[in-house]
Amino acid sequence: MKISTKGRYGLTIMMELATKFGEGPTSLKSIAEKHQLSEHYLEQLVAPLRNAGLVKSIRGAYGGYILSKSPEDISSGDVIRVLEGPISPVDFTEEDDLAKRQLWIRIRDGIAQVLDSTTLHDLISYKDEGSQNDSYMFYI
């Protein structure tokens, strides 16, 4: 399964809104400029997110978008499903033998489990523990 730019940029929008949660609306223009993306493309992506109830639009000079729920209550799976559709590596057909069908189901369920257990809060508070540059002091 490959996540398209719709899913990736949609997650970018949602992470930016999660970062600013509780601070008021964020404009798509500011997100587009920060990430060097097309504002027009982001407008196309935010519409289904709004229709799904994940974001709210605020009109006016200082308007923009806010999350409709807290970042802890929105999973990356919620965002990906709205923008990409159902999570499935292949279309199941009647011709598939039982072993292959079971493999596709396990792959689908594994992907869904990771996406559904990762919230926007998890994404914006992620720290790469493995690549910290610990400086060691040696005395001779």
C-alpha cells in the first residue's frame, strides 16, 4: 500500500493544526508557506477533512482552520481513510486462494492497527530517541 500526496499532505495539515490546538485558527496559506506546498492543493485536501468532521473552518480576516477534537482523539488512520479511502493492500477477489486471502487480511489489519494507534498528539510530540548525539567526555 502506498500513501499518496493526498494522505501525506493531509497529515501535514492535521499535524500543523494539532501543534496550534487551542491557539485559534491557522490559515492554509501559513501551512503552505512553511512546508513549501501549493495552497490551492491544500484547499482541496481540507474540504473532505471538514466534511468528515475532523476540522472546522473559521471565517473572517483572522480565520482559518482548527481541529474539531483534541489531537489525542484523532488518529492518523482517521485522516488517511478520509483522504485515501479504505485501507487495503489489494482488492479481494473470489479467485484468491485462502492462504493468499489470509495474508492480505493480516497485512491490512497490521497497517490499520499502526495507523489507528498513532494519534496526532503522538506525531507532533515524537522524539527520535535513537539518533540523539550523546557527547561523551573522555579524560586522559
